[in-house]
Amino acid sequence: MDIIESEKTGSDPDLQDRLKDVNITTKTSTHVGWQQEANLGPASAWSKIPTEDADIASQYQALQYHLFELGYPETVDRTRAPRAAQDAASEKAVVAVLHHAGKTTSICLEGGRQAPGTMYMILSSSWLSKVPSVINRGLYTLYVHKAVTFHAGGTTYIDEFELPRRVTYLVNYFTHAATEGQRNDGKTIEENLDCPMSTSHYLRDVINDRIWSRSVLHSVGITTPETLAFCYKPKHSLVAVPSNAVIHEYDRKTSPDFVAKEVSTFLQELSENKRKMIIIRQSKRTQTGSSDASVFSIEDLSCIVDAVLKMLNELQDSNSVLVEAYIDHLSAGRTEDAKYLWAAPSADVGIRCRAIVCRDFDHTPVCTPLICSMINKKIDIRGEHTVPMSFETAMKTLNIVDKTFIRAFQTSMRAHAEAALQAIMDREIKLSFEERAEPGAQTDLIGIDYVLTECNDKVTAVALNIDTHKYITDAVVRDNFNSFADGRIVEYNRTIDPVGIFMAAGNDISDKDIGVRKVSHMNKFTCGGLDGMSVRPFVRTVLTRSQYFLMSGKTILALGAGGFSKMSIWTFTVKSGINLVMVDSNPEHSVKDLAHAFVCYDISDHKKDRHHAAEIVNLLKQRDIQVDGCLTFWEDAVPLAAMVREILGTRGANVEGALNAKKKSRTQSTLYKKDTSIPHFVMTCQYSSPSFLIREPIDIDAICNKLSYPLMLKLEHGNSAIGVSLVSSAEELRKKHRAITDCLRKEADHPGVGLGHGAEMLVMEYHGGTEHDVDIVIYGNKLVGAFISDNGPTNFPSFTETASTMPSVLPPDRQAQLIVSAFKCCVDVGLSDGVFNVEMKMTARGPKLIEINGRMGGFYLRNWIRRLHGVDLAMCAFMISCDMKPYVPKIQPHEHLMGVMVLASLHSHLVNDNNFRERIQGLKDKGDVLIQMFGDHIEVEVDEHEEPHGHVGVSGTDPDVCRKKLLVLCNELRIECDTYKVSNFVRYFRY
């Protein structure tokens, strides 16, 4: 492979031998609890070692010290047996973290928890290589030859790779800003890469500029210090000039007298505002804190002017000199009234507060809990190397104990911090390719530094700066403190969950706050424990961007374009950079304009699917179309897609599994035979029911005495509950069978409900209980994700779905039963890979299978799951079809959804009446209603086998709130009527 070496990377021949087997010693302890020898040298393909690697031994030692004291296993050196090519998945997320001690270990450990084996800690630039991208002309692809890899349970390895791993996301801490000026070779590494990354040299340069960052803070209503700034050759235009700032462009010809006059005027204004001290500092790219800041009394005019002029003479391009008010720290309350003995004993103590704000995977900012520390406000400007504590504890230390105030103030700070990142994100969206510098760069993580003070007798948070790197250390230390005590914290004589203690300490927020202040919910960072909590949303973003990067440029064959409701999937496909090759019977289908290639081929007669599969593959060959995956979201095309995959050799459910799922009697009979004892679960046959196929009316006589009534009569290949009836006797069975088969014989009688496969019917046992959908993601016969929704009673005698709610209101153990049973039913019929929709009944004795749909759930389910759980089932299906295991983030929903189907026969006014249509659009725009129509127009004339035309829903904090809102909405929109009792459909949706 052609390896391009960094132009700015020097080398030291003497380092080569020193780094082959490094003998690590520690200054922090005389007893080292880990192996002190490790191969930290370059990957075997390299002969030179960068001079920046002189510090690599101490970096590795710090990593081992971190792992050791937090109870993780020591790193195992596996470089003597490099990872072979067959050990790697064909394509997977490879997050390269250019490591600096104290900053990125927590990111890697959290990544190892969320997606084991995806985090690659890089200690040396010699472990990487860049080659010209084969996908994006003019860009480069970054490869990993060697890394410290992170896995579940904190397990780590030093690995070398026979086949270098392509980087899907870069986290760059080889910068001046992150290493306090020690190294900057990360700038060369990140240049012109084709992969996503968190910020870039240019974006860091902008955000780390104090003047620019304060303009952002001011624009979202965050208080900043009064400031006088002299900017030398500024590069970046400000978002908004703070009202309390005076900004001058400085050049070498600027008169010292002008500087002295401006400083004098500024100090006079500060004096009038009762300020007593000022700080002089430089704002520069390599800023690492307040080490170059000086504090003066505002009365020392001559000293201040001299200091400013001295700094101005040393200014480099795009740097600034700032004269800013020293913010008086919040004073402690009356110590004689202190509730706690550990409250602040003197007026010398102040609070420094830092917020870590991450861009989450769904592009929403999430501010994790604030990190506070108590400092000596007379001597400690920087507030570093202090014990971290919660905001509530910091307040109590100053004898401020009002819980309502503490909670509201912290919520307000978090909301404003999230608004600051949102402002940065909004700006970056508008940047041109040249302004962004690196095409995959965006700001995914910032820290904001605050001082708490008192203004007009009110506690006020004054933000000093935004930074992209350095404040992550405070978050890591806070998380380590809390997780270290996991299981050892005792309160009221009982050991309790540390997450519970943490959230009880003023970190949880009300649902009202979420709506009014637009602040993220605590579930965004608490799900997963305390360790890594501060960077958890960031890691989700890293992994999500990685999988979208992997999928961009893939070519996927889709069989069956479906109707109006499927168009959102195809729009999403193209927007994600996926090349869509569509095969459909309709030559004028609207998806034709979106598709990379459109193949018109009649697939409606599914009795000829084997022939169709061969013909479709031949058509692809004739047009020289090569695909990476093949799938369908159209129920009738599930077996056909499996047959095409069989020929192409792509991943997905095999033909037998697809046919087992499509034929309902075959589904039940296959599972009924799974009666072998399972030591870790129950036998799968317990979820099945006896069923009998009716090919001809004469078959009814043979089964009448084999099953107990009532029975369910349904189409063998049907869906959407078309043709489903409950029968109570043999006579009724014959009558219903005759009536259904008379009107549902061929595909044209009711397109899309399985008649193209045949018109056979089956009967099976009827089970009482509640009905549920389990949408399940499976890769390699292993569960990746599962999402449960509850369905209300049907509008008998129809069995079409009526109402639904999500998340499930079932007890946790019942939900677990549904997930296990749905998973086992899928894998035991042969559905080894894919996204499937499993319909279950929850009976008194446990789950019973209704049927398996061998494709992603339809109607509203994809939208609901994406909103509540952050998982796009369509992307999961695409990834599996391309032989990639999807990353499924684990987030507990913080809201509840509830909705009801609308029918053309009863609710055509919702579309056809302008007043109702405008009312619905207004509610939708305000976020008061969730609505999805499954067709672009309503046909009022419908037959008895009616399918839903749309779905109307609401959101709320719990099922009771949702139920009340939905009933009010349904009455207002005339969805509730004598023949469609929504109040009856939703009455069981309660905990």
C-alpha cells in the first residue's frame, strides 16, 4: 500500500530501539500493578519514528494507571500475533482517537461499552497512514496499522493489523490546544481526509478565539465579562458583538496613546460599575488556560497600560489582547446559619463551573451535568486541579440550600449552554467547502467555563470562554469520582444506585422544563451509568456518523417501491448518499426520479419468484449494475428479495426463512416442531399455535374436530389483517371461508395483501390478551435491537389495527418475554439477518405468536422508533444488507406516544375538508399532533376489507396524559364516532 508520510513529522533514530520494548516506570507509586513492557514502536510497515513520540511511554503509563485504579484489566499486548484480515468484519466503525492523557481515555472506554471493538486509541502518528481516496477525488483515506483497541468491560489490547483498518471518524487531540503546545502533528493528519471528524484546525481556531466565542455566548443570552479587546488581523467575523464589549482592530501603526486612552476609558467605566480588579490576557489558538493571565487593580493604570502594550508588541496574526473585568465570585451566606459543617468557612471561596455540551446523534445539543469546583478566589484564576462536585453540593457549600432555586438555575444554565452549541452548529451549516477546510469536520463537543457571581442581588453565571478540548478533563475526573464509588455510596443506612444519588442532587429536570426551556432530558446521558456519562452523547454521535459514512456510496437493490407511505424511505436513502437501484412493476412510479437506476419489471405474480429472481439479476448484469446489498420493505416481495440475495451472495434472511415467515401456517408449524429443551430459555414451540392450511373447501371437514373454537381464519400470505375473521363454529367457518375466497382470489382483487402468492387460507387457535408489535433487529443470529409497541382492541368484527402506544405499558418482565419470544421465533424460522416486525399476543401464560413480517414494520412505526429510541430501522436494514452490524444506541425514552388509525370510510373529511386540513396542519406545525397519511388522497368508496389510510397521534409525559390529549383531539377532529370508539381502543393503555 502506498503510504504517505507526514511532511512535518521528524524522526529520531535513537527512539526506535527504545520503543520496541518500553520499560515503563511510574512516579506516582512504588508498586506498579501492571506489566511494564509493551511494544509501542511503529507498525511493522514503518521505519521512522516521529519526534513527537518521545512522550509515548508516559502516555501509555498514564493509560495503564487510569485502568488500574478504576478496576479495569491492564492492556494486553497482542502485537506478536497481528490481527489477521479474517478477524475483521468486512466493514465496521473505526474511530481513531489521537490520544492525550487525561482527555480521551474516557471517550474510548465509553465507546468500548457502547460498541465494543470500534475505538482505536492512537499513541503515535506512525501508527497511521494516508492514501488517496478511491471514492472522493482530491481527498485522502486514513488507515490504522496499530492501536490500543477498546472492548466491553474495559478490556484493551495493543493490536497490529495485517490489513489496515479504514478510519470512519477522527478524534484529534494531537493539537497545540489539547497538549498545551507539546505537539501539533494532528493538523497534518486531519488535512483533506474523507472521513467525518470532530472539528478541524480551522473550526478549533474559530471557537477557541475568546472574542468570537463570547459573541456566540452573548447571542444566546449568556452573560460574559465586560471586555476591551485589541485584535490583530482578525480572521473571523463575530456572530454578535456583546453589548458590554469594546473591540478594536489593532495594527503595528496603532498609537500607544490611543491604546492608553481606550484602557483608561474602559477602567473608568468599570469603576463606575463597582469593579475593583481586571484581568489582562491573550486570546490565541494555543490558549491552554489562564497561565498567561495577569490580575491588576483598576487603580494601577500605568501598570495595566504597560502590560497591554507589551502583549500587543508580541501579538501574532489573528490573536488578541483582552482587558476584562475580574468577576467577583459568589460569596458564601451567613456561616453562623450554615446547615452543613463543611460549608464555606470564609469569603475567600468561590465557585468555578464548567459545562460539557455534546452534539447527540440526532443533531441535538446535550449539556451533561455541570461540573463545579470550589477555588480560592484570591489566588486561583484557572480553577484547575480541584475536587469536582455537583452544582447542588457547590451551592450548599456556599450555604444556598433552596432546592427549587438550585434545580431551576442549573436547568437554565444547561439550556443556555445547549443554545450556544446550537448557534455554532447553525453557523457551520452555512459554511462553504473552503471555509469548513475539512469536508467531514463539524463541532461535536464543546466546553464552557463559568464563574458564579452576584448581580443585582441575584446569582448569575458569567461565561468566560468556549473551548473544544481542555474542559473534557474536568468531566473525566468528575465521572471517575462518581463511578469509582459505584455500589459503595450509602445514604440513610442503605446502599443505593449512584445514578439515583446523582440525579437526586438537582440534576434531573421536570417535563415542563423540557418544553419551556428547550433543554435535553437526563436520559440522554444517564442511561449507561456514571462512568463516561459526560461524553456519552458525543460517543453516540461518533458511532452514528461512522455508520452513515460507511453507507455513503453504497449501492442497494430494493424490490418493490410500495405506495405513498414508502416515499419517505426512498428520500432518506438518497439523502444518506446511498445509490438506490429500484425494481418495480410500475414504469411511472415517482421513485424513478430519485433512483440511481430504475428497472421496470413485473413482479406481481409471486408464484414465479424463482424465475423473477434470475431475470432481475440478468437485467442488472446487462446494465453493468453491481450492488452491495438487496432488500425490500414491501411484504409481498420478501421471498423474492431472499431469492435474489441467494444469487448475488449478499447478506440477509435466506430463502427458507423468508418463505417460512411469508406462509403463516408454515411459520406456526416450523415453530411448533421446535420442542427441544433450551437450557437458557424456554422451548420456542411454546410461542406457537396449532394451525391448518385450507387449500380447498373440502379441507375444512378434516380439521373441524382438531381445533377448539373460536378460531382465527386468515389468508395464508396476507397482511394488514385483510380477510381475517373470528369463527365460532364449523358452519361459520365454511360460510366465512366461502365469502372471503369469493372476493379475494387474485392480486388485482386487492393489490399488496399477498394474493400474488395465492389465495389459500388457514385457521389457527384464537388467544385472548393484548396485542403487541415487536420490531426487531438481528445480525448474525444475534439480537441487536428490539422495540415494543402496544395495540388497543380492534373494532370488532374487523381485526384491523386501531390504537397504539409506545413505549409499552407492560410490566418489565412481560416486555422481556415479548423480546425473547420475538427473537427466538425469528431465528428459529430462519430469519438470521435483517429487520423484522413480529406480531404477538400477551396472554396470561405468556407470549403467543400471531405472525412474522419478514421486513421492517410499516405505518407509523419507523417514525415512532426513531423519535423515541433514536434508531432508524431503515438504516439498520440497509446496513445489514451490506454486511454491516448496525449501531443501535440505548436510550430510555423520556416521552410517551399514543395514536389512532384513521379510515377513509369514516374520516375522509380530514383530507377533503379544507377547514380540517388547515386545523391539522396548524396543530402539526406547533408540535401538538403527530400525523402520517399512507396515501396522497382519500377514496371514499371502500370495500369491506378496508386498510387504514393514516395515523394521528400525540405525545405526553405518560400514558394518562397521552390518552386525555388524544381523546380531546379525536373529538375535535371528529375521529371518534358511534362506529369508531377511540375511547374504547385506548382504555387499557395505562401502567
